[in-house]
Amino acid sequence: MCFCRTYSAFFLTHSTFCRSIRIMAVGICLFLFWEGYNAAAAMASVPKQKYLAADACFKELRHSPVKRQKVSEWLGCIHRYEEIYKTDPQSSWAPAGMYKAAELYLQLFSLSKDEMYKTRAIDLLVRIRNKYPQSAYNARAKTQLTSLSVSPDPQSHPNLHIRSKKAETRKDTLDTAPADAPKKSLPDQGEDFDHQTITRESELQDIEDGYSLEDAPFDQKISGADAHITDLRFWSNPEYTRIVVNATRDRTFSHHLLKKDPDLNIPFQRLYVDIPQSRLGKGVAEHTPINDDLLKQARAGQYLPHTVRVVVDIKSFENYKIFSLKDPFRIVIDVWGKGAGTDDQLLQQQVAAKIDDALSSSPMTTDNLKSSDIARQLALGVRKIVIDPGHGGPDPGAPGYIKGVWEKDIVLQLAKNLAVKLRDRLKCTVMLTRSTDTKLTLEERTAMANTQRADLFISLHTNAARNKNLAGIETYLLNLATDEQAIAVAARENATSKKNISDLEYILSDLMKHAKIGESTRLANDVHQAMIQGMKKKYPDINDLGVKQAPFYVLLGARMPSILIETSFISNKLECKRLLNPSYQEDICNAIADGVQKYVEATNPMQL
């Protein structure tokens, strides 16, 4: 009996324990379920939050007349919608973001008349039809495609057949991946769509990051008929390459750098430039081999019916700059290599060693050694100088006061004379950008100095003005203009209008980081003072117009100290006659050489 009572008590106790375990297990399951539910809810709320943020962006855009006139504002909102399906392609908010982005692309197309935006809208709508067949936006996409006179079947849309055999045979399109590369399904595209439409990595990235002048009103951005891309040229050395794309009309452009990604069939980095409302000229080669240490080749093609794309295949680079120049319009692509500063650094180390030796073997101490002296002693030596005689060929430069006298002929004579003097005095290499009456573009002259790894760049000109009484000598370095006269001189030497000078501000703000402003200033001051002092000995009436700053195209992108000398006024009667006199030319060249020699002697580490 006792045994039965004991067993019954144990059974009751055990049952209670099991019940407790079951309750705890249920509690843990409920807790884990609740936590999972909260986590899922939180994850689900992220795409929604992104969509609401994009909506807020668009609402602000709609209510701002100023923002509605800027491409960058439209693209900013579009990218917010696109970010949803790029980061959360499985979310129910993904097709909503895609559809809204397509709508905004269509509105942007109606404002800008740029076919590229219409094509992107169609691309997104077709993706919705293939990727999200169960979404409510599927039917909306179908309706929108029909209204655009585009069949919802992707095979029927010609602009999306970039990889079609017909297009590859004609080679009238430009693909950023090799034609024979295997096609890889992309995360936000349906399998069928991937094999029939654009599989470019550019469709997955924002190619408007570098959109030039995108803050300009639409009516100032694109006008008139298609521009024609007439030429693509390049200059290079192992550390620097400049590519110039010439066009018949001014056009805005976008550029983007694609990173190396084997998964997307991108074997190396690519830099591409899209030029809307333009057509590729018949004489432009589709492939331009470069094969230097930085670049493999440049390719040009009709990417869309009214958009030309230029692609640069990159082997290695440190940085790059892209800007446009006018009259005629051209796009300049500068690429610098990682080893661009290797020689400079090595020489600076050598100079530093010489300074240490000098300090250890002399009573001079760092206390009485001026910081400016140290800076100069650490400056680079001058081993090669490039002299640029302005103008040439069909570009005669300024006309002289005397009929038949032209700037291009005078400065060529001066350049040849100066080159001889500098070789004899400095025992260094001196080169001319032109030694005959030939035409060179302004960007070509700078590219020649860069590719030759010049240590100094001197551009020679004669001045001119409507006021025939103006006379004197002035020296310029690259910077924003300091006065109205400097603007006028820059506009004339740039062969452009004063209005276009203002366009250089956004270029200079970036390029000036790489310009040798301090050394250019010192070179300009040394040369100008030597010219004034030397010339006044024989010509007391010489007018000193000073050292000035102005945005000269010919100096843009120069990687060495560079100056532009206006030797005298060819439009002035007295100075025009002097410029024709061999003795006067000799005196000018001697004075310039004195200034360069002074600069070199203070700079060259061999003088320590």
C-alpha cells in the first residue's frame, strides 16, 4: 500500500514536470516565432522605407520648378526607385520601384528628348513582364508598353536586341563585353529576358555619375540635329595617355568607370563615355589600338540610334579626367598611370640625400636654411623642355600691323632660336611641338609635352588688340583670369568666345589640383623679370604688363610647370616692326633663356 502511494506521488510529480517542460517548449517556440516574425517584418519594411523615401524625393521634385529643370534631380529620384529592386529583388516592392522608375524615365525623355531615357524605361517595363508575372504591376507594364507601341514580347523590341547576331555582324553597336563572351544571367532579370536583351553591366550601374553640365536647363542641353563624331585620336607614353573625341556640335555627355568583374564577363576595367544625340562618322574606326602600359584600345560605336558610345579598355591606371572644349567641340580623356610619379620620387630622394651631405659637410644648419630654399632644393631637375610655337598651318594666329605678317610665322622663328640657346646653355633636351608651318590642336600640344615627360612647357605667342596703341610684354600661367584683358587674351588664344571662358571654371576646379601652380608661378616670374630687365637695356620704352593668370586651353592638363609668353604686340606698329627684326628676336630669346636659366639653377639638384 505504501508502495502504491509512493508510486502515485512520483507519477503525479513526474507528470507535473513533463507538463512544465511542454509549457517551456511551447513558450520557446512562441518566442522564436515572434522574434522571426519581427525580423521578417523588419526586413520587409526596408524595401517599403526605400520606396517611401523615393516617393518623398519625387514629391519634392514635382513641387520645385527649379529642380524639375535639372537632369541630376530626376536621376536622383529614379535611382532611389531602382535601388529597391537592385538590393531586394525578391521583395514585392521591387516591381513597384521598377515601374515608378520607368515612369520617371519616360517623363525625363519627354523633357530632354533623349532616346536613352525612353530605352531605359522600356527595358524596366520588359523586366517587370518577365521577372514578376504575378505582380499587379505586370498588367500596368503591359499597358504601358502597348501605349509606347512596343510589344510586351521582348523579342519584338529592336532597341533591346543589342546582342542579336544581325547587330554583331553589322558591328553597328558597341558592347562593353566581348562579343564572344558567355552570357550570364543577371540577378534582376528573367532567364528568357537575359538572352534576348541588353546584358550589359552598365544597365546595373548608374552611368550618370559623371554627367557633364547636368544642372543646365533642358533647353540648353540638347538642340538641333545629331552631332557627328568625326575623329578619335590619342597620344601616349607608359605613364600617360590622352584621347580626344571630336564632334561637329556641342553635346552633353556622361561617363562611367566599370570595375573588373569576371562574373559579369568584364576581364579588365573599362571607362566609357556616352554622347547623346550624335552619330558616328563613317571615317571613324571602330577599334583604335593603343597598347601602351595603361590602355589596351579605344572603341567607338553607335550604342543607340542617337547615342555614340566610346569605350576605353584599361590595363592599369591611377586616375583619369574627362572634360570638353569648344570651337570645335571635343571631349578630352586624360589617363595617368600608377607609376607617373616614380621618377619624380626617385629624384627627390636623390636631392634629399644631396641636402643631407651638404648639411653634414658645411657649417650651415637647418636653423638658418630657409624653408623656401629647402623647397627649391627638393624641386625636380630640368632635363627636358618643350617649346610650343603657337598656331600654325590654317590657323595663322593674330595678323600683324604690317600686311602679310602673321603670328604663326614670328613665333616659329622665336621658338627655333630659343631652342638653340637653351640647348647650348643648359645642356638639356629641347623639343618643339612643331618645327614647320603645320596645324596642331591646343590639346595636342599639351599631350605632346606630357607624353615626352617634359620638365618645362613654354608656349610662345605674340599679343594683339583692337587698340593699336597697346604694347608690351606679359607672361601667363594657368588659372582663372585675373582681369578683363586676361580674359580677352585667353579667348583669342583659345580661338573661342569670352562666354566660353566661363565654362572652364568647372574644368579648372578639378584640374588645378594636378597643375604645378607654385612652380609655374616661379617660372613665370623668373622669365618675365629677365625679359623686362634684359629688353629695357636696349629698348627703354618696353612696357611691363606683368605676370597674369588665365585659362588657356593649351596649358590644360600639363603635368609640369608651364607658362605662356606674349612676347610683344604684333598689332602695334612699332612692335610689329621689331618682331620682324632678327636682332630684336635675338634679344627676346636671350632674355627668355636668362629667365629659364635662373629658374633651372635654383631648381636643378645638380647645382647643390
